[in-house]
Amino acid sequence: MTRVWNFSAGPGALPESVLRRAAVDMLDWQGCGMGVMEMSHRGKEYMSIHAQALADVRELLAVPDNYKVLFMQGGAIGENAIIPLNLIGRGDGADYVVTGSWSKKSEKEARKYGKTRIVANTESEAGFTTVPALADWQLSDNPAYVFTCPNETVVGVEYPFEPDLAQVGQGDVPVVADLSSSILSRPIDVSKYGLIFAGAQKNIGPAGVTLVIVREDLIGHALDICPSAFDYKTVADNDSMYNTPPTYPIYISGLVFQWLKAQGGLAAIERMNVAKAELLYRCIDGSALYENRVDKACRSRMNVPFFLKDEALNDAFLAGAKEADLVQIKGHKSVGGMRASIYNAMPLAGVQALVDYMVEFERSRG
Amino acid sequence: MTRVWNFSAGPGALPESVLRRAAVDMLDWQGCGMGVMEMSHRGKEYMSIHAQALADVRELLAVPDNYKVLFMQGGAIGENAIIPLNLIGRGDGADYVVTGSWSKKSEKEARKYGKTRIVANTESEAGFTTVPALADWQLSDNPAYVFTCPNETVVGVEYPFEPDLAQVGQGDVPVVADLSSSILSRPIDVSKYGLIFAGAQKNIGPAGVTLVIVREDLIGHALDICPSAFDYKTVADNDSMYNTPPTYPIYISGLVFQWLKAQGGLAAIERMNVAKAELLYRCIDGSALYENRVDKACRSRMNVPFFLKDEALNDAFLAGAKEADLVQIKGHKSVGGMRASIYNAMPLAGVQALVDYMVEFERSRG
């Protein structure tokens, strides 16, 4: 068996030790005679897995006591509707900060449920290559929330700050953050956010589970038309078991949380992520062939898009990469070029292998 | 490793050969160097798994060409809202046939989106132990659809007929059917239904994926407030990849579809299911200790609730069952007593082991 280096933007690579554990547990979890997929979600075996996963994510992110941690379904795209369904009734519409294709899509979906305002937008001036300073957000008077996407997976832009609205005198407005592609990649201060959500399939676990962390006072304000299965109050009151949860994806996510703790937690994983990103950006910046077009201060540590200045070499670059067992490097179709996603589960050795290949490709073909 | 006999109502037992295949594939699917959980849903490897699963379920159920097969998220409880969000705008409200706790819950949820009418209800007269004849359904003039739950998991009631409204001169009204606990347990005539849905975790695969089979003319009528991720048109137009699908649960479901084909398809699995159900009901009916309270004509082949006439023996019955590696036999909390769910993946040997235990328990303790 040869494992490849998988730079997929999501679903993405998982730690090998997690997969090995899952394979061992497949027919018989801890001697109970059942695999995890087969367990009643109401049985003591699955209940213990569920509770441990919730406790571990709380510990890793130091989630304050006045926040609920929920496992939901529907992914981040589902949350684009579920968030306004739950929150927009609290204020006079909602504010959106648009810094890439994901936050742009989120704003469009929210229009179904109330008034939205784009309070900052980097598309036309900067082509989604930067992040507007907090002071430049044109916040409205009484928004239900301010929506942000602090790491944009497609364009590779990441906020170089936490969106702490207290710094601009708006500390009472809840910040909603789509952290699908950067959650658990570094420590964050959860108390600066009203709601954090993340599709699991990038930095948490398998596709099919969505992590939601929501401040308790924001729960219980859903519109009448909100489906019960997607009402934060119903989900919270039932410990994420109002409907049958996606048990196996939650179990794998739990194994990833334990793997993260064994790595030393988020401070340790952040050091590794900084080292990986520096290695790759240094290669790009030191090259005559490759370029990254994002403001240096706003470059994503997780998703590194880059272009070959001679685009005629793209196919040869991708073919050679595949031969070197470096896969899923093609850029998103809306952007073109290349993109390497280097989530927590990608080891430094994988980034080094990519850099080695890029250097050799430039030497021989550039 | 000792595998138990798992009678869980869902998530339920999976075929052992499916789990063994999944364990082997875990780190490296067919030599591609990635596990299925790690695959980009846009990559050729996962796309082939996805397409094969869709093709196999079409083949097993002989789905006509004018129906779409969708993989969604949110489970059957999610669909309780998603169905009216998509369909109720087509007519003057919707009709509901209430034959158990699941269809009762479905009707309640649908009220958020339009006018509902309960056109038959077996709760007060019969305590959910029977199914009203088609001729007794008080259908309204122009319903968007008639909602049915042909197998009620909690109370163990199953329609002894297919709800073919042409027989009562209402062939134009689409029948919606929640087949969560009976799909793939026998051949059905899909053309008799407008929409079929099923949470996977009973007779298909792992929790976290919902199968929806919908006639094409019913697609494209969603209310404006329907989330894009749950709009059948968006999902169908994007081959169930508008948002990242729950890839691993779909992969396991696909392995189950292949296992079913290897068993001889639905006609063969139905014969096995009839044999299993007859064995268990015969044991109950021939006993002085056990009883099943459902009309014999409407007994579920999948979910067999039964009671010990001396309820003081319940705890001893459950404890002895556990010692005999027979697990998840306790009845639903709303009903009490016992319940054995004997889905496709439960072999005859498992039902025989349960019957042997029941006979011996009655002999020694009854």
C-alpha cells in the first residue's frame, strides 16, 4: 500500500492513525460486539462516544460554559440558511462581510429570510485577495449578527485578526464565523464570537457532520418556518440527538479530537501549521515560475492557491505531481491555477514533498 | 471477537461482509492511496462510488426513468419539513394518514408550511395497531400530496398493501411514503408513489444520509423559503453534490446495495424477511408469556414489538438476553415492552437465537 499526499480542499486527508483505529474498531468497538455504525444512538456505547467527542472539542477550543456545542447535518451550505432561520429575527436584518466566494454565497442565501447588507466587500477592488480592516466595516444600526468567513477556502484568504467588534464599539453585535476550513488549526477566543460553524470535512473529520458552537442567549429565536431538525433550540435541548445524528462521522471526528490532543492541542498544531505554510509560501515567493496573488498579511495557512506564470505548463505540472503521488492540487474551477490545502492532517513531510517537486519542476521545465 | 445479535431499531446491524470490506478499504481504496473518507467529492474515485451507488439503488428498486434518486442530509425528521417545503405549494394543503408516532410527528411538522388534514388516524380507536383501508381515507379535494408511513418503526405496523390511489379514483394525487424502516426489504412498485424517502440507518447504511426518490414533475415547486441545500431541484440538478455529500455513509450504503444484489435482489431478500418474521411471530403467538398487539394483517416484517404478559419479568428477560448476546431488545420508551428489529442485515440465525432464548426463558421463568 502506498499512501499519497492528498492536498484536497475537502473532504481532505485524515491522520493515518485515526484511520487505522477505525479499521480495527470496524466490526467490534471495544469488545462490545458491534461496529460503531451499527450502534443505536440511544445505547450506552454510542452515547459515550458522542459525549466524549463533545467534551474533547470543548477542551480543545476552550469553549466557555455559556456556549452550546452542537453536531448538525447539512454542511456549511445548509448553515447558510439555518443561521438566518435561527438568528435573523433577533435584529433588523443581518450584516455580511464578503471576502471570497463562500461568504458571497452565504449572503445570497440569507436574503430568503430577511434583509441583508454587505458591509464590506473585497471582490471588485481587490478580487478577493485581502481582508478589510475592522474599522472599515460599515456596520448597520441593529443587525441580528455580522457574518464573516475568516478563512476562504477557494481564494486562500484568511483574516489576520479575530473579528472582535468590541474594538470598534460594537461588542454587543454577535459575530458569526464560518470556520469550515480553519477550525482547530490554531487557538481562537470563542468568546469573541456569537456563533461558529464548520463543515467537518476539512479540518475535523468526514463529510456529513457540521459543528456549531453557539452562545446560549442566541438560542431560542428561530423563525416559525425553521425546520425542527435545524432549530438550535431543539438540537441543543436534545444533546444533538433530536434526530438520529450522523454517528459514524461523529465517531471519526472524536478520534481526530483525540489525535489533536495527543499532538499537544491547538497551540502545538498551530506551530506545525505555521511551519508548513511558511515552507510552501517561501518556495512560491522564491520562485520565478510560481506566484500567489493574496496580500501577504492575509494569506491562508490552510489553503494555498498558486499559479504557474506560464499557464501552458499547468498540465505537465499536474501530471508530474500525480506521478510523484501528490494529488488534488488543481485549483478551484472558479480561480484556476493550483491550490494546495494543508490542513492539520497534512504532515510537514507532505509539504516538503510538494516543495521538492515544485523546485525540481521549475528547474527542469520552468 | 464475538459479534452480538443486534436488534436495534436504528442505527441497526450491517452485513458483516460490508464491514469487512470497509475495514480493508479504510486507508487505501482500490490502490488509490486514499481512504474513501479522504476523497474529494469531485475526484474521479469518489464520483465513481457515488454513481455506482445511485445506479445500484435504481436497479434494486427498478426505479422508473422519470424519477430522480437523491442523497440528502437531515434524516427522515429533516424530510418532515423538507417535503412540505418542496411540495405543499403544488396544491391546497396536504393530506396525512396517521398510523403511528412517526406519521403523527410528520403531520405536526408540516403545519409550519401550509394547511394539513389528517385523513385517517388509527390512534384513538385502535391505539396504532392497524392500517385503515384505502377506501376509508377521507381525501380532500386538491391536496399537494398524501403522506403515508407504510412501516411504523415504533409500533410495528406495516401496510399490507401499496397505497395505490388509482384504486380509489385519485390516481393524480402523489403519494409520499416514509419508508425509512422498510425500504429494500421487499420489491415495491415505485410508480405508485410520487416521493419515497428513507433515513439510511435502518435498512440502507449508516446514519447521516437520506435516500429520496422523487418523480420529476414534483421537482421545482419549492417555496421561496426552502434552503437551497434542501431544494430537490438544486439537489437533483447537481447530482446530489450541491453541497458536499456525506461521502462515507454513501459509500457504505453502496456496499450494502452490492450485498443486496449478491443476495439475489429484493425478491430474494423478501423471502428471507418473510421467513424471519414468521419464525418470530410464530414463537410469540404460540406462547403463553409473550404477546403482540398488532392486527395480524398489519404486522411489520421489520419491527416486531412484543410484551411479556407478566411485566415484572421484563428486567430478567433483558438481562438474560444480554448474556446470550442478544442486544437492543428493549421496546421504545413510548410503548414499553420489547421490540426486535429484524432488518435485512439480520440473518435467520439471529432470529433463531432470539426465539431459542425466548422459548427457554418462558420454560424456565414464565
